[in-house]
Amino acid sequence: MTSVEASVKTSFTELARTLCSDEATVTKWTSQLISRYSEPQRYYHTINHIHAMLQCLDQFHSSVADETTLKLAIFFHDWIYDPKSKDNEIDSIQYLRDFATDIGLLDPVFSKVASYIERTITHTLPTDVEESNCDLCLFLDFDLEVLSRNDAQYLRYSEEIRAEYSHFKPSDYYTGRLHVLTSFLGRDRLYFSNIFYNRREQKARANLEWEIGILQNALHPTAAPS
């Protein structure tokens, strides 16, 4: 087990123990966590992604109101990840429901976590949420923090996403990826929390513009000079 896996395992185990006194149940779900995020079809949506989100939580801990909900959403939001499926989030919520039943999680907590995961389908906020300061804002921002990484890390991310969608032929992948990235770039803001917007928005937009340029050139190569 790598240090990242060990760190995530410890974090999940500690959280599960605060919710459930049955050690066998805690062990069962901790084992499933590591197994799920180590599946071979994952290149970016791995245990490293969960670890990065937990690091964000640690960094911005003072801005979080409900740490339990936020942590559960982090752990379960990509519990199911099949690049060929359009129902990953809904399927992940079903496993969250199974977990909630096993450990006796209160219905209001389950519903709140499930609503967070559901928002990752579109990465948008409900109309009644205050954008400047909310746990949901932070959760969605943590999920997309990769967009604001340095050039080398962003390149690696883009390569990992391509690997997850290797079942698409290049032209189809480039077209689909362009649609996603241009849609994000067209938003008023990529990050909902003020703290992320102020610190990371500019770099994230620069990274998106860079990848969009690469994809456009791959689809329509510039003619070589004579």
C-alpha cells in the first residue's frame, strides 16, 4: 500500500468509526474503498484524486461548516466510475445508500451527501445556494482543483483523462472533450467559493485555453509551411 492509499484509508476508517461502532462493518467498507478506487479502468479518478480532495479539505478546513458531510461526499462521489457509463453518480449514490444502511447513517445526512454527489453531474449549484460561502461550493471546487494545477500536472491530468476514454477514437474524443472544456470556459466562474475563485480561477482558465488549443489543432492541423 502506498503512502497515499494509507492516508486515505486512515481518513476513511477514522470517519467510519465515528459513525459506526461495529469494527467489521468499518473494515468491510474501508476495504471496498481501496478496491473501488484501484480499478484498472481508472487513471485519473483514483485514490490520488480522493487524496487531493482531502488535502484541499485540510487546507481550507476553517471554511468548512459540516466536515462529516463533506468527507462522505469526497469518499463516495466517484465510488462507481466507468467511463462508458452515464450513470456513475447515481450508481455511486446507491452505494452510499448501502453504506448508510450498514452503519445506521441518519436519513438527513444521507440526503445531504447524496445531493452533493448529484451536483457533480453538471457541476452547478442549486439556485438557492449562496455562492460565496458554502460547503457545497467547496466540495465542487475541490473536485475541480486539478484544473488550476501547474503546467506539468495539468498535462498529466489531461493524459489520464484521455486514457480513461481510450475506447473513443481520437477524433470523437477530441470533439467531446472540446465540448466539455469550452462549456466550462464559457461560465462566468469555474470556482464557486470566493477563496478558490480568487486564488485559482486565472490559472484554471489558462489551462483550459491551452488544452482547447491542443485539441483544436489535433482536429484541424495547421498546414505545414511549403
